Amino acid sequence: MKKKRDRLEVVYDILSIVNNSHNSIKPTPLLRSSNLSSNSFNEYFNELIEKGLIKVLLDRKKKKHVTLTDKGFEYLEKYRMIKGFIEEFEL
């Protein structure tokens, strides 16, 4: 049985989805791809904006697009490094 994702994994997954979408994705597809309930997604989404990991931009048609900030890219990089250490030491 697969275990539930912890908080850090969920944040990593959301940021990865944005990054893998050429650093621009609309909120609804991001919600669907994150595999979270809309309430949980909104909590994470608002927290990521507050902490400066993502930002919401409006295009010419006033449509929202989510992008990573430099801090968001840094989180992805450091998370991958930590995960590499864990796998290397088989923890």
C-alpha cells in the first residue's frame, strides 16, 4: 500500500507541475494535476503565494497563470538534493 504524501512532497509536486508546464499553468489544470481536493489545494496554493514560491500573473486576456519565483526554483533544487542524499544512504 502506498503511503500518503507528506507536506513537503505535496509542495514539491505542485512546484514540479508548474515547472514541467514551461513555468506557466492555469490554476484549474494545476489543481487537477496535483491530485488534491479543492480545499486542500487552495490551502497549499495560498501558502505558496504567501511564502513567495509561486506567483499569479495575468495575461492580456486577464487569464491567470501560475509561475515559479526564484525561491520556488530554489526549493525544487534543494528538495532534489535532499532526496538524492536519502536515496544514496538508503534511508
